[in-house]
Amino acid sequence: MHRFELVITLDTDTMQLDALKQYLDLDGTHVQQHTKRLNLDYQNALFSTIYSIKSFLSPVEFLDLERKRFASEAMASLIEFVISHDNDVIKALKKPTVLENETFVYLGNNPLEQLDITSRDPHKETVFSIMDKTVTSIGRRLLFERVMNPILHKTTLEARYDLSDAVAPVYAKIEIHLRSVYDLERIVRRIHTGRLHPLEINFLYDSLVSAREIDKTLSFEQTNLHDEQESIDALISSIEKTINLDISTTCMQQEIKESFFLPGVDAELDDLQEKIATETAKLDAIRIVICDLMTEKLGNDASDYVDIKKLDKEGHYLHLTKNRYVMIADVLKKQFVSIDGKVHAFTDFSYKLQTTNVKITGPVIDTISEAITVLESRLVARVKERFADMIMFLDREYADHIGTISNTLATIDVALSNVKCTRAYKLVRPEIIEQDEPLLEITTLRHPLIELREQHGIYVPNDIFFGSARLSPLPRGRSGGGIEAESNESHVNSVWEKETRGILLYGINSSGKSSLMKSIGIAVVLAQSGCYVPATHMRFTLVKELFTRIVSRDNIAQGLSSFAVEMMELKNIFNRATTHSLVLGDEISHGTETLSAIAIIAAALGQLHDIGALFFFTTHLHQLQSLAQVVEMDHIQSLHLAVHYDEANDVLMFDRTLQQGSGSSIYGLEFAQSLHMNATFLTNAMNIRRELAGELNDTELVLKKQTSKYNDTLYLTRCAVCNANVEDTHHIREQHTADDTNHIDHFHKDHKYNLIPLCKECHIKVHQGKLKINGFVKTSKGFALDVEEEK
């Protein structure tokens, strides 16, 4: 089974399929090759048949594909491919939707993968995987579709935000009902193709009941559920009056053996059921004679000691244990039974003794069995015929309604997912601004993936601003799910005092440059997908084109180095960027020598500056600050993520907050120095190994101690202040400051790096004010505890 397949038409001998797959970087993708082009006449004939088109327009024109020649041919090839595998799949195919540039954000250079929003690797953790808290298949598909296709329609986005706000107060009640909703899109397709299973009637019924309850729970009419309530009630009633849901619940279409229609639904079925019951009663009469003998012999009720069973090849027979048969064998053969006024002696029956059981057959049993088999065969045929009629009825009367209900439930599920993410990750509703000048303004922006990984410490958020000069702090944000966002003081309000179209972010490795850059793109994609964002406030004008230049890799099949690939991607950006574009670049031109890299970046800045696009580039090239061409670009900000070198302790202190200017250009040397990479490298490597060995000794100590009751990833080994034995766990930002979702600002109160193991003495000092614990600071040697003791 392939996750997806690609159909390629290749009608030339000048290129082989394997070479094309390498050129297009399709390794791991299953590719089907067509060797014949499909001409326009064939496309029209195919589309006319598939879509049942009756119009004075040609089928290609009817499908709005007359100006999309390659799209039309590609769709015809795809339909032909599907037909070759399963003709029923294309039954009742809907008219294709053309994705226009005016509707969706243009995503240049595969930004969704470069920003880790999605991945080809299904096992990789992505932004989508942590933001997907849907509970239905239809909801998950819709959320994925939205994230993959961010939009440019403000009204639609506001409607998505509004729905999340509206369902927030009752999201827990709605979720209970949503968990009973089946894949209704799949049911509609199976109705169209006539492949619906009887057990899927149960799924449909449960889904409709849930939809009705959800409609009752919602106190607003922002969805189509309320409009579909009449159809929901009518279909529920129809199913209840037609189907025995206790029988249909395990019935597959190819395994129908009995009727699951209620009495009174079909006269022929009722007649067959009655005849089968009559014949079965004859077998039961024989069984009762034997049971009565058993009761008389044993002195207790033996009515269930004999069973009526059936084998496909042998028909019906009576079954009892060998021990019980032996008890009554002599008496049994002296008995008689009357069937249809004719008396039958038990001496006429056959008794087949097996290891532990006995099978009783005979001419009269065989006759009855044959009659039952014929009747059951007619019954099954009629049930299938009647069920086929029911499927056609559903297709004719309710398929469109079920489709609408499915879309609405999926929309509600996505809204609930948004609410749950908001409560779990402290997200905020974005505010869309309508103006000609581009604007992107975010307070305390965070990277959702990195923030969840507690080993990185408590995430340090930052403010980002693109647009005209901002002279006042951002307003307090409105979080989704009924949660009021915290009012955080901006880290860099003083930075944003002039119009900003571009940002050059400097900093050493591990300072968080790439993470901050990616978090901007993630916030934009989430906001324009209708999701809330990891910040305390965001307001923005809609981004029409999003470009990324992050991942560097070569393409051997194309004969392109990583640098050549990078230049091709830059060319694409320059050709398509507009004043409503956002361009994110990570250390552009690092694949070439320094002088060329500086020249290329400076020229790229000039190009984007002239276009008027918003851009955010990370770089190590401090020489850019001395170039006159760059200095003259008034709307470009140079910033850095603060890092301080503690010479006394030989460590780098990562502050991770945005600061004005490019920062120091010698942190790279200091970073190398902090790792002890000097001429006596091997000696220092031994020292590092001994340091690691010391950590392993601490690890052994960890294994002997318990974990914190607040967070099972925090091992209680020694007091973090004085190294004494641990007795308590202290919250650095105290618990009483948490909100009703147990969050303090944007992080959970029990975050690993908001907890600290203390001995009793140090814990008392903290609460007496004699010891002040400010938290953890990231350094080049790991996390360091910032502690102040009263003198």
C-alpha cells in the first residue's frame, strides 16, 4: 500500500523514467508511467461520460479547463488510471475545484516542510502533528487541507476564528458526541458506489444522533447543522423504522446471512421469515423430544442440552454430548415424533458417535434442512435486493445532506481542535488588518515545537514587527477558548521605532536565530489557515506569498550543488515576490566563499527592498553592516539575540532576547574557547570525557532517587543550591500565579524548568526571602541556575 502515487505521462525516448524521478527528487514515491498523450477529443468524451455532462458547452469548457490544457490532460490521465484499478471509484465524481492564486497563499520553495509544519516522514513530529487535536477522520482531513492551503479571504478566516470562540464554552460536551461520528465522507462515497455495508448504517445512525445532540448543545446558528436538522431527524426516523440495528451492527455486504430489516418493511421478507420459522419449529419439535427425555432422566431442566446446528455441506443436524446420549440411547429409540401430521420413529434417525459428541440426522431432518436452506437463500437474495434499493434511496434523497452534515461536523471538529490547542499551548486569536501597507506585528512569539520539548528549558519569547513605525506597546491579546492572554512586557518595544520591511538577525550558533525565523512563518501559516497562534497578540495584513530559503541540499540528478539549488530558489523568489510577500532566509549563501556570499546577500536585500517585500534573514556576516548599499536601506533592521560571555566561568550565557544592532562578531571564537578546542585538543578531549564520566555517576545517583510528583522527567538527586539531600520540589514561578488552565504566562506551571529540587533548609530560605531563585539561564555548558542570596 502506497501513501500516494504519481502518474506521469512520458511519451519521449529522450528521457527515461528513472532519470526523471531523480531529477524531480521523487525517490520513495511510487510512480506510474503513461506513454501516450490524451488528445482533446478523448478528454471531452471521457469527461462527458464520467460527469454525465449535458450542455451546449464542451465537457472541457463545462469543467472550466479550456484554458488549462495541461491540467485537463493530467486529470484525464488520473481518471483513466483510477478506472483501470476500480471503475466504481469514479461513480458520482464531483466537478473539480480549480485552486486559483487569488484564493490561496502562494507557497514558494516548499515552506511547509522547511518550517517543519508537515513532513514526508509520517513518524516525524511536526507543527501539524501537535496542533491536530481533532477526534474524527473528517476533521483531521479538513485541518490538514487548511494547513496545506492557507487562504487569502478575511471573511472566511474570521468565521473560522469566530467558530472556535463560540464552541469554546461547550467544547467538552461537543467532543463527547464527536467521538461517535464516523467517517461520513467515506459513507457518502460508498453510497455513491453502491458499496455501503449494513454495519455502516449503524455508523451513519450514530453519527446523525451525535450531530443532533451537537446541534442541541450549540446555542448559535453559525453552522449548517441547524439548517440540516429536518433532514437529520427524518433520516434517523427512517433508519429506526427500517433497520434492526442490533443485527446490522456486525453485517458486511458480502456476508449477509439473515434479514436485518424490521417486520413490516417488506412483505416478501416477512413471508420468508415466517416460513423459515415454521420449518425451524419442526426441527425444534424433534429436539424437544430428546430434551424431555433428558429432563425425565436427570430430574432437572435439560431444555438446552440439545442444539440445532448446521454445516454448509451436510445441512442441519441435532447435537448433544456423547455422555448425555448414552444415558438415554435405549429409551430414545423407542420414541416417536409427529411432523406435519406424519409420525416418525427415532429408530429411523442416524446417530453418529464422535469423540465427545453425537450428531443426529435422518430423512425428515434432511427434508426440513433443504427447505430451510432454499428459504434462507431466497431471503438473503431479497435482503440484498432490498438493501440495494435502500442505498439508491439514500443516494437520491440524503447523500447531499449527509455531505453537508459531514462538512459541518468536520468544521466543528477543527474548531474544537483549535480550542484544545489554545488551552494546552496558550495560543491567541490573530487580528487581521485591512490596509494597503503590509503589517506583521506579534508579541511574545514562540516556536510551538521547541516549546514543547522541556529539555530546552522554558522558551524565551520575542516580539516581531514589520510595517510602519510603532510608537506604543502592543495591546493585550485575546486568547482563544475563553482564556485571556497575559499582558507581557515586550522585550524589544524600543527597537520598533521606525518603519521595518526587512530584518537581519545576527547571532552565534545555538542562540535561537533559526527557531525565531521559523516561528514567524509558522505563525503566518497557522493564522491564514484559521488557527490560533503561539503568542500573546498578533495583528497582520494577509500574506499573499510565503517564501523560505532554509534547508540546503544538493540535487545530484540535476547536477546542482547545494549552492546552485539555493540560487535557483532565490531566482524563484525574485520572480514572484510582491509587496505582500514574506521571505524567510537562513544563512543565505553559506555554501560559497565569504566575499561572494556578502555580495549575494547584499544584492538580495536590495532586490527585496526595491520590491517592497517583507523579509527576515539570519546571518553570521557582520561585514554587511559596513556596506554603503545596505546602510542606505532605511527600512532594514539589524538585530541580534543577546549572548553574554562569562569570562570568569568560561561559559556563554544565552539570553535569547532580541537586541538592537548586530552584536559582537567574536562570539564564534568565544564559543570555540568555551568548548576548549585549542592546540592541546586531545588532552582537553580526555578532560571532557572525565567530565562526562562524572555526569554518569550523577546518573547512577538519579536511578536511585524518585522523580518529582509534579513532573516525572525531573529526578530528585541533590539540592540545586547547596548539594544536600533533596526533600522538596519548589516552583520558581509559584503555583498560585497560574491561571485556570495551570499556565503561567505561556508555559505550564509544572514545566521541568519551572521546578527545582531543594533541601528543606534552602526551601525555607526561599519563602523567607533570604534566597531568591530567578530561574535557569542557557549557557554553552548547559543550563545554569540564577540564584541570589541575601547578604
